[in-house]
Amino acid sequence: MAAKSYEEEHHNKAFGWAARDQSGVLSPFQFSRRVTGEKDVAFKVLFCGVCHSDLHMAKNEWGVSTYPLVPGHEIVGQVTEVGSKVEKLKVGDKVGVGGMAGSCHSCDSCSNNLENYCPEMILTFSAKYHDGTITYGGYSDIMVADEHFIVRIPENLPLDAAAPLLCAGITVYSPLRSYGLDKPGMHVGVVGLGGLGHVAVKFAKAMGVKVTVISTSPSKKQEALDHLGADSFLVSRDQDGMQAAVGTMDGIIDTVSATHPISPLIGLLKTRGKLVLVGAPEKPLELPVFPLLMGGKIVGRECRWRDEGNTGDD
């Protein structure tokens, strides 16, 4: 039996906004999504978050972009069609897709529900799918994705509020859980109060954790304490304040993507404390080993686009 042509496999007409070159300027773009396969879910895109990674990719600042490029990986909408082997979703459901569109399904990472670390992980946009075609993101009117990478959105959660949780949300929720920093009564620092940081504060507070926001901007103190419910606020350039907080934190979620010193942050940790980096600085950070040795401390990195058990500044 002859293989189907691209036109046969991709006849769902779609409209989006695409970058054509490294200027990152978006313009109207007509393209086609693939036919809804037996394990696929098609949905109408109703909202899509704007993540700084979308801007990096649109301008090819990481050197991996493929044009034309339709950004968007915090995508939510309503199901319009499901494949014959889809089991957990139906037409009309509210759903979302994050930064992943596929993986190999056979490596150790995939077998342990860690597809985001799969060597053949497929990004939601500007990547090559299993059929060899380029993936396009959520700055568009429709989306088709494998059920395994679809998240069901609860009926009582507004879709516009749900969209950022598919990247910013899981990026900070996951390290709180996987590094054991989610226990009531623990003290966790959150470095940076941008798109990631403010969500980290809200998640940690919901878990019953004491939260200290660490920022270079004193102007963010009121937002941290009064609007987001943080327990305390540290200005990282305030040497007296930083010194007073030495050895007081069980863990720190560092959301900053600019190059910055991490030695002062390690000093804030208790013995066996954990510093988890979720930002992506363009230049390598200097890692002081001696403070780690003396305190049994850990520096970790978390990169996650899909939560365990789903249906399928920054």
C-alpha cells in the first residue's frame, strides 16, 4: 500500500502567525495540520500564553529555529475531534498542550514518565515530527496533538488563566514536588518575581510552605508580600539582609535567566538544602564547590513541559 502524500496527511487548513526570519516579526500564515490520527486530539485554540521562549525562538537566539515558525506552547482550547483510539478525552472537553508534541515512547525516560528528557523529544513548534514534517505552535486557530501530550483542563478553571500553567506553571511546580520542597512548614526561597517567580510563590504558599522572595528590585516587595502572599522579601544586593538569612532555607527555586552569582544563594541554604535552577542564562554560571561540600548541599536543574499523570523573566 502506497504511503499517503503530504496533502493526504495534512489537509486540515489552519491559520496562524509566523516569523519568517530572525527579525522575529510575525505575519499571517496559511498552513495545514495533519489529519486527526487514531490517537490524536484536534481542538480549537482559544487562548495561548506568551512565553519568553517564544521570543527567543522567533528570533533564533538559541540557533535551532526553523522558518516559517509559528510560536506558542501554552495552548488551550476545546476539543473538536478525537481519534478512534483516544480513551480519556471527548469532543467538547477543555484541553491544553504545553511544550511537547511527541517523544520516542521507548527509552528509559519515556518509560518513567519523563518524556521531557527523551533524546528524541519533539517540541510543540519548530521541530520535526515523526512523519518528518515541521511542528507549528499555538499562535494559530486549530491544534492537533497526540492524546498522551494533551492535558484536560478542569471545568472550573478559566482557560485564559490555565494557559500559562502549561509552561510557567509546570516549570516551577515540578521542582517543588520532585525535590521535596512541598512540605508544610518548610522554608523556600524564590529568586526573581517575573513570569515564573510569581507562579512559584503562589504554588509554594498553596502547599503550606514559608516563602521568601529574593530580588534585585526593592520595588517588587509590595507585590510579593501583599498581592502574592510571600512571608518575607530579600533584596539580593542588601548584604546585611542576605547575611541575616544565611542557613535559613530548605530550598531555593531560582527563576532568573540572566547571568548572576549563585554563591550567595547557596549560602542561604540549610545543611543539605537544594538550589534548583529553572532559568536559562545564556552564559555558564560559576559553581562554587566548597560551600556544597561543607554543607552537603545540592544544585539541581529542572526542565519540564509535561506533568506526571496527565491524560495522555520569564
